[in-house]
Amino acid sequence: LFSLRPWEGYREEDLVRAVEYVYRTHGLIPVLYCMEPGRDLPVARSLSAKLTCPHKVLEAGEGGDQIVCLVKRMSLVVSMRLHALIFAAGHGIPLAGIVYDPKVSAFLRYIGQENFKDLNDLTAENLEKLIREVVLKADEKAAELEAFLAEKEAEVDEITGELEIQITGAKEKLKEAKKICE
């Protein structure tokens, strides 16, 4: 799945080559997904017109359920769109980021995935190399993502447990206060 957006410094020919590479080398049928159709659809249509490999162009539906369900079925997500990367990470899907804004690299670093290229430095060659590394290390990357998610889930469980103790204590104090007032 490729989730791209218009942005200055965007070189379409590099992305066309990378999308073709995914099909030609890894046998994956590219999906050009438009998270914000009003902005992203012209980019997807322009790429689509230049592609010679089989591919699909899909527009986001209402709500986020479509992208979540779609991402779960992908073998790879290459995205400029942060939410596509978040959904891929949440499902342990191998991912590669194209950084147009520091939030993209910050998120990927936060989850321990250095799988990204800055849009200003992007070439077909280095994007193909990045995709190749992500695909070849897919099992390793998925395991890293699952370990990260398990760690975060344990942190949330700990916080939730602490909150439950605090809530229980507060309820007991409230009961005592009500008895005093009666």
C-alpha cells in the first residue's frame, strides 16, 4: 500500500519506479490509497497514469475502518501519511516512511523503526533499497513492532492498575464521608 500526498520536492518519477519495483521484484500488487481524496487523488491518478504494472487506486471511505481493514491485509506499507504508518505499526505490518514532516520520522523513531527516507533526499534507488530491506527483514521488523506494542500495553496495564487502586480508594473515602454526613 502506498499512501502519498502532494508536497513540494516530490519527484513523481522516483515514486513511479519504486511502485513498479514493488510489483516487479516482490510480486506485490500496489495499492495507491488516498487518505484525503481531495488532496491525494490527483497524486494517485497521476502516478497511476504512468504505471505499467497492475495496481489499484482506492479512496478513503467515511470513518477509519476501511484503512484499518485494508492495512491489515497488506504485506508492506510505504507512506507519507502518518496515520497509514500508525495503522501499519499497530498491526505489525512492515512499513517504510517518506518524511515530508518531522512527525513522520519522530513516530518511526519512537516505535524503533528507522525505515524512512527524507522526501528531499528521496531517489528511486534509495527508496527501492529501503523497500528491499523492509521486505527482506519483514519477520524481524514485525517481531520488533510486536515487542514494542507488548511493552506499551504492559505500561498501559500498569497505569490502569494504578488508576483502579486510586479509584477504589476514592470510592471508599466517599463512602466513609457519606456515613459521617448521615
